[in-house]
Amino acid sequence: MPDTELLADEFEEHRGRLRAVAYRMLGSLSEAEDAVQETWLKLGRTDADEIKNLGGWLTTVTGRVCLDMLRSRAARREDPLEPSGTFVPDPVVSPLDRIDPEQEVLLADSVGLALLVVLETLEPAERLAFVLHDMFAVPFDDIAPVVGRNAAATRQLASRARRRVKRAAAPEPERDVVRQREVLGAFLAASRAGDFEALVAVLDPDVVLRADAGALVGGVTVSKLVRGAEAVAGQALTFRRFEASSRLVQVNGEAGVVAIVDGRPQSVMGVTVAGGRIVAMYILADPERLARLDLAGEKPGE
């Protein structure tokens, strides 16, 4: 087998890990794929015989590619008119009864939407140091050249990011998927019935709703950030006409819903449940991003 094919096989062995790194860095599945592909191209331009630890090399190069993408994104200030705090990362959507092996790698360490939203608030270098060290055990000596600092300064970056992640952490989420579905089911039933009091009862008093619709629609953005049970319940009532066609799914390993209108996905909603109530809701309704997600074959919920 030619050396290029051997190298390609070795790269494929690491692809799942590299996608996981890039997904945590970028919060975008399509951009994560682009970053992994760029890493492959960089490997092709490198003398592989000089690489002592291919897995470590690929991980740090993927991190560097993602860092450049984050810095470019910040420089462009994409979607400057979008309200602050409404960004929802690309969700990983799975059927209720299973998560395929590739998604298991992607979601290792319980990477929910809540964590990805917090990571989005970090500076690019902080995010890189935290993701590579705290999530993938890359030594600071290996991360330092990527961020252009010494190991001690890189350690400080990760420490600062760790504190910010800890401060922004939501209550410990419910891990029992059956219980998650029960709470989400109660929310959907109350929404369908237009029962405001029942909606408030299933929402945490400090619940936060993030709805990301992407670009402006008709000159008006429908992206929003809503806080508090009564305010979120009021928003839920406006969407109850869509509930009859919703499908229960897993969103990043937690209970969620895909809303279908005229046979086409209109939104994906993930929720975080803690203490028997919904503490956070994440709705992606951006048509362009929804079109890139693999939502085919999802089965209607019970």
C-alpha cells in the first residue's frame, strides 16, 4: 500500500478526536469538518516521518486551525445586528433510542449546548487552552507555541477560562434521560393546551431561553434572549401551533424536539433539566444552519 494510503488510514483513526476538538472550539459542525480537512491538507504538506507523535501533532494543528478561524470570525464581527447572547451552537441531533458511534466520540464528556454556549464567551486563546488541556489533556508545553506564549502564561489562560466556565455553569443537570423526557413532555403538553400556569410550574424561576434564527427575516430579527419563567412561558404560548408536528429527539445527549412544518424542519430545541424543571432552553431556527444538519430519519416522539 502506498505511503499516502497508509498515512490516510492513520489520519482516519484520529478523525473522530479531531472533530471533537474542532466542535468544542467552534460550536459549528460544518466548520469543524472544514478544520479537520484543513488539518489533513497540512499533514500532506509535512514530512510525516519527522512527526514523532502523530495524534498529538494532529490535535495541536487542529487547535491552531480553529484558533485562526475564531480570530477571523471575531475580526469580521459576523451578524453584528444579532442580539447579544442569542447564539446557539450547532446541535448534535440523534434518535431517542440511540446515539451512533461517531456522535458518541463527538459528545464524549457530556458536551451539552450549555457548555458550548459558555465556551463561546471565551477569548479565542482562552478557549484553545481550556479545550486542549482540560478536555483533551494536551500538555501546556505543547499548547504554548500555538497561542504564542510560554507554558506559564498558557496555564493562566486555561485557569482564567476554567473560572469563567465555573461561574457560568448551570445547576447540575438531570442525567436520567427518561426523567428529562417527562419534564419536556409536561412542557409540550402545557404549551399545546395554552396552560400558562402549567408552563410556569415546569420552568425554573431563573430559566433562560436562547433562540437563534440567524440572519434577519423581513428586516426584523427573531433571535432573542429571554429570562425568567413567566417571560419564557409567554413566549412558549406563541409557538404552540407548531407543537402538534414536533418530534422528540436527543439533542447533545439530552431531551429535545425537532419542530416539523409541512414536512420540513423549522427548529431544533434542546433543554437542560435540573431539579425537575427546565433551567435552560436552546432553539436553533436559522434555516441555513438547519439545512446543514442531519435531521433525516428522526422518528416522531410518543
